[in-house]
Amino acid sequence: MSERTRLRRLPERGSHDWPVIAAILDEALVCHVAFAAADGAGPVVIPTAHARAGRVLYLHGAPASRMLRTVGGGVDVCVAVTLLDGLVLARSLFHHSLNYRSVVAFGRATEVVDLDEKRRALLAFAEHVLRGRAAEVREPSAGELKATRVLALDLSDASAKLRTGPPVDDEDDLDLPVWAGVLPVALGIGPVVAETPRLAVPVSVRQAACDPRFAGRRFEDAATPVENSA
Amino acid sequence: MSERTRLRRLPERGSHDWPVIAAILDEALVCHVAFAAADGAGPVVIPTAHARAGRVLYLHGAPASRMLRTVGGGVDVCVAVTLLDGLVLARSLFHHSLNYRSVVAFGRATEVVDLDEKRRALLAFAEHVLRGRAAEVREPSAGELKATRVLALDLSDASAKLRTGPPVDDEDDLDLPVWAGVLPVALGIGPVVAETPRLAVPVSVRQAACDPRFAGRRFEDAATPVENSA
């Protein structure tokens, strides 16, 4: 690999390209939300599900959630999502790394009070979990809408950072008899665990293997074996 | 499913069990570090690699890294790691959820200046990326040790939170003709991309499929296709 190739590959770079940012947010199933604790006890970071609609990132949960109460109070917030793409195995220990795509967004969140927007946001969460799912299930009742706090964060101050490509070793190390390369990693799906075995597996689940987030990656074993309790 | 079963399953729960916390930290490839920006501009959260040794969480990177400079300055910090285990597909949109295991740790990080501890920490990072890898590669030089800032965070204030098991639907929804279940998700590994095709694939890479983090989960296509540039 020449020095020129290496430069062309830009193994680590930042991006303010909106399509890059949007694609990372849409592929990630969870985000990490950081805020200053209301009691002045320092920063807190909490994982939570998110959904995107246009340039807005939605967060949601129980009205009693400390994170939502604090973040919805007009304080500065920072949200990060990270996707892992590979283990970067260099000839030297020093140059080991990870391939990843991440987004960091700064802003202040506002509570969504309009019921139509709130309903659309809840549909977006279900669709974010699994495309096509929202149309298959019982829609939110008025009581459920009330029992959900939804926050909206404007994504105008967001940027992406990613590392891609092979390890970048020192020139002096290139002739070492040490194997180097990338071991790709990605999220895949395991065999579905039905609660309702008498009902046909719906389109959303059957198409999950074609979802770009899991494109074709099926596993026989899941990380957490879940027994069918139906 | 009876109400009693449901309660036994404890779908969402917190834990202060150290073995649970340690296992989640070890399985996760990245953590998210939250801190208050030094300029008073609010909270920042940044994804980064981590490694654990006993009750210490190590962070590392270039000495110029803003995150490491700030976090190493004795400020309050919060670190979260999150593993995804499944898409929880309920009969109602409202009860859709994710199965996950997460750890949140609070504390103040100190810079590791002792060279022996620093060297051990760097080995731990490579081992965290891939078990058995540290012994296969060129070890860090004195210059590389100097060019790496390592922070240590005591894990005495850490807790785990997780959701596991099937969707929890309202009793009134159990007879709806809506399929419900869990679609397990997990990180798997793709076909290795060698930079050094003339060298044999080493033990660390060959054993990766047996690593509990990827246990047996191999897929043919990676999320980010990486060309072999060797």
C-alpha cells in the first residue's frame, strides 16, 4: 500500500454531510443522551431509543423519567450514536483501532405537546425499531399518548465522524512477519421468538433480513437466548 | 402468559452485581464518555474504546484529544456502555421496546503516568479489541507509550440496567390478532479482510468466532464492505 493510497483512504474523518448524518442516525437502534444533572452533580449519559423525522431527533419515555424531565427543561444536551463496522488489527499494538461511524449532536430539546406530532413521533419510534411494524399493531390510545413524554431535538448542530478501511501501520513495520487486516463486525438478527405462535409471522419481521441495518445477516444463535414463553 | 410469569421475568431491572457489570463492560467494544465542556458550553458525549482491568476502566488516545485532556483534569465524568439484544415487538405500538444490557458509571478519571501500568493498559486495549491479539503484534515502543494518554476511572459507582424477555402487553390486547415476539439482534463477524494475504491468519482471528462477544455469529456480508487493498 502506497502513502498515496493511504491518504486517499482517509481512514479517520469528520463530516457535516446531512445524508451521512441521517443514515447513521437511522441505522443506529439506540443513542446516548448526555445532560447535566439537575442537582448540579455533574454530567449524566443515558442510552435510549430514538427516532428521526427530517431534521428532528425524537426521544421518548415515561413522563417520570429523570432524563426526559431534565432534558425537556431547556438545558444543553448532547446526543451521540455509534455504529461499529470492524476490528482494525495492525502489525503494531499501537495502531490497533476500530472502524466505526458516529454522530454527535448538540442542542436543546423541547417537549412535543401537539397531539398530532406526538402521534407521528410514536409511529416513528415503532418504525425505527422495525420498518413496517407501525401498521401491523394496535395504535396508541389517547391515554397512552398522555402517558408518553416526547422530546424533539433540532439536528442543525450535528456532525459525523468515522473510520473506515485497513490498519495504517508505520512504514518500518510493513515488513514485519505479523498478520494485519480488518475483521468486520455488524449487527445481525437471530431466529425470531414468537409470543403468538398460532399467528403468521408478519411482513415486518419477514423483511427484517432485507433491512439495510441487518442486510442479510442472520444468525442461528442470539447473544441472549430467549425462551418462547407462549 | 400469566401475570405471575410476567413478574418473574422482570423485563426491566437494575443491578449492582459486579459480575453483571463487568461482563457488560467486557462485551461492549465502545463506551460513551460524558463530561462538561471546559469552556462551560455544556455537556459533551463522545464514543471511544475502553478496556477493563479489575475495577478500573481505562480510556486512551492521543494526548491532544479534547476529551482526554478534559476528562483527565479531575472533572466529573459519566460513562455508559450499551449492548443490544433484541427488538421487542408487542401487540400495541405503545409496548414496543428493545432488549438491552447497559452499564452507567460515575466518577473522576486520573491520568496513568506509571509506565508499567500504562503498558499494561495498552495491552488491555488490544486484548479488548480481540482476545489473544496483544501477543501477536509488535509491542509499544517508548515513543508510542509517550504518545498515548491513558486515563483510569474507578468503577466503584457503576450500575447495570437491562431489559430481557418477551413483550409485555396489556391484558386487553392479548387476544388481538396481532403477532408479537422478539427479534434477537447481536453483533457478529464477517469474512476477514487481510492486508497481509501471504501470512497465515493468526490464532486470535481464527478464534474470534468462539469469542463470547460473537459466539458463532458469522455472516457473509459486512455492513461496510472493505476492499482488500494488499
